[in-house]
Amino acid sequence: HAAAAAAARSLVRPAAQRGAAWAGQGLRRHAPLAATASASSSRAMASNAQFEKQLMPEDILHLRAMSMTIMQDPVCELRPEEAQRYVVEHVDPLAELPLWHPTRITTHVTQPFRSRKLAVARYTDLIVERLDNEALLSAFSIDNGFNMQVYFMILHAWLLHQRLVLEGSKAKTLDKELFESCWSLVRNFMWLKKIPEYRFDAELRNVQEYMLGCCVTLDKALERPDILPARLQQVLWANVYSGGVKKDAAALTRLTKYVLRQLGLMLQLDNERFLSGSFVWADFPVPDEPVRRLALPVWREEFSKVRKST
């Protein structure tokens, strides 16, 4: 687990060097989406290559200055001892039974991948909890529209994905099933939005393309540690906010710091705890002001009802 350990150590380096262990990961192999996903990925890479060509020395200096400013806020970092506060215990009734117990033996035979399914379910619960966190949604100006909700969902899936990639081949299937769980959430959202059947598959592929494009650009942001925070902020501005806010908007800056903090947590969790989903997201301070309670659209209300009833 040397890669993750090196990444964790990078969090306590001087601001100009932070994130060094996040670099060099390259374009990670995300779970298969659809036949059009490769085209989407190519477009995203072409767009990013064009962005790189447009960067002049003065642009690099500006991005470095922006990154330094962002990282001056201590909330961006997570100390190793602090990360332990976010570990939780999940009691498995089956594990408490004797090894010879018929129920335990039967489950082991009939459900050989039970532990992995439990981990995916816990990851999914972690993601949905963020979608239901009104204080955070208000702090980041995430509205209840379909687009922003799905982008906020995939952002957290991407954070989990970063650590799963570091775990190597043993987490490859878990990574794939995490994204499949996300697509199931998207399908449920679309079904509750009453997307016509004749358009459903095409709309789903379209959503997957945009989400994959977002993940690819987030991956690319990790390749330049000296300007990582600033590039991350640019990616969030272009994707989550669709360019609809100022590039120095307070909500955007908060979300950038939030992602850096959660990425630090992902890198520092013990591998057994992480792979079993035995953790919660790191705390993040929000403005001390009334939470904007936006009326949920019908599809979102129905989704919340179904989740609570299961």
C-alpha cells in the first residue's frame, strides 16, 4: 500500500508540494458505460489537450497563486490522526455466529460475494447521504435539479474511485460495481422523472457520457500537483456549475476545498476499513446562516420516500 501511504504523506508537505502523490495517475479506467463512452472520453481528452496548449507561462503562475490561496485554508488538509475520527464499526450479525452455524455456512456457499455487495451498498449510502445533506447543498449552492444532483453524486463516486484505483486489481470489481450502482441511481431518477421509454436509453447514455467526461477531467486535474487546487476548481466550475457562477464564487471555492479534504480522507483510510465501507465523510464547516430549503421536485421526493421505506 506504498502508493496510498505516499499520497497521505503528501498532505503534510508545504502547500506548493501538496498533492504530488496524486499526480501521475493518468486517465483511470472507469467502469464500462456504453459504446459512446470512448467517444466522450476522446472528446474530453482533446478538449483538455487544447486547454494545456493554451496555458502560457503567466497562466501557470496565476494557477499556482490560486492554488496557494486555496490551500492556505487548513480545512483542505486532514491530519492522519484526524482521519481516524471518521472510521465507523458495522456490526455484521452473520460474523457473530459460530463458524459451524448452518446459516453462516449456507450464506457463505450461496452468497460468495456478500462482503463486496455490502461494501457497494455502504458506498451508495454514503453518496445518497450527501444528496440529502441540506446544509452542504446550501453551502455549495447545489440545487435540486437533475443535472446538479447527478454531478454531485458522481463527484463523490469519483472520490471513492481514486482510492479504489490505488488498491489495484483486488478492488477492480468493487470499482465497477460502484459505478453500476451510480447508474442504477440515475435510472431511478430518470424513471421517477417519467422519461418516455422511447427516449430512455438515449438519455441515459447522454448522462453517462457527461459524467464520464467529468471524471476524465477530474483525473487530468491530478496530473499537475503545482496547480491541482486551481484546476480542480476550474473543473467543478465547468461541470457541476455548468459555468453558471463566477469563477471565484464562494460556493465554488468551498466545494473545491471540500473535495480536497475528502480526497485526503480517501487516501489515509486503512485499506480494510475503506474496502469494507466502514467510514463516513470528513466533517466540513459550513457558513453559519439559515439553510436554504428548496422545494424538492416530485421525482426527488419520490426517491427519498422509497429510500426511507427500504
